[in-house]
Amino acid sequence: MLTAGPSDVGHRVVVRRRLPDGLAGDLLGELLRWDDTTVVVRDRTGRVHEVARHDVVAAKRVPPPPARRTARP
């Protein structure tokens, strides 16, 4: 199911994509690009993942990550 797309660029998304071994894997992060051939997501570590559009099985916008908790004294 694709509920994310080009209009979600700049937002946090989860993208499920087909892996070379036939299984599926999820990417979570900021959507940088979505066009007819490529989907690009930057994960929380800053790594940029480029996925062929035909390998995207599902995608949706997700809420921002929860605020980090501060350590107790």
C-alpha cells in the first residue's frame, strides 16, 4: 500500500522495499526524493538510501520521533 509519495518529500516516512534475496526490508527516515524511478530516504544516522521505485512495496508518512529523554540526576 502506497500512502506516501512525492508530496511527502521533507517528511518522515517508512518505506518497505524488496531486497535482492526476495525478502522485504524497511527504511525509516526523511524522504529526500520520490520520482518515477527512484525513492531516496535519509535515516537517523545520516546515511542516504536510494531505492529503485519498482522495488518499493509500501510506503507511508509517520509521525516525528519521540523527544529524547534526559538522564535523571
